[in-house]
Amino acid sequence: MNKKDIISLEKILIQRRTELLSKSNSNTNRRKGIDLDGGNVGDEIDAASQNSEKEMYFELVSNDKMALSAVNDALSKVERGIYGKCEYCEGVIPLGRLKAIPWTKYCIKCQEEVENPKK
Ligand SMILES: [Zn+2]
């Protein structure tokens, strides 16, 4: 991965972090915020709207927290110069995958293993 790619991915990460932070700052006006946000999270909200309002609230808050910590992790890796490395097998995560999910920690193979561990 060249420097230009890292810089463009870093920009996406910083933007994502700003979005998540502004979201968490407006928790008190959460439902209003969701209506206004629309956009990227539309699918999540459609699925979540089947739950009760209360469940939806907590689900989104904890998802946001997880997303934010993943984004912060990725940014600290950029700083340390180890961005784009799989945390599990230490292999290189393909650029296409990083462009789709810049805050991913694992390559596709390891992601599957982490999500569905074979016993
Ligand atoms: Zn891996």
C-alpha cells in the first residue's frame, strides 16, 4: 500500500470519527438526529425499527461506541505505521477491503474465523 492510499483512507477514518462523535454528543436528541442523519445508516435503522424504541436506542449507542473504538484503533495504527495489517495472521489486508471498511482489523479470511470460530 502506498502513502497516497493510506492518506486517503486516513481521511475517511477521520471523517467517520467526526460523524460518530457528533452523533454521540447529540444523544439527548437522538431520535431527531436519526431522522436527520438518514444516509448511510438507513438499513440499520430499518432493521432496528422492528425492535422497541428503547432497544433501538441502546443498540445504536453500543454500535456507535464499537464503531468509534474501531476507527480510533485504525487511526492509531496509521500513526504507528502498521495500518493495513491483519491483527490475527499479520498478513496484509487487501486495499479493496480497506477501501470498503477502512477500520477493519482483519483480512477477510480471519474475519470469518473471528466471527465463526471453528471448534
Ligand atoms: Zn488475517
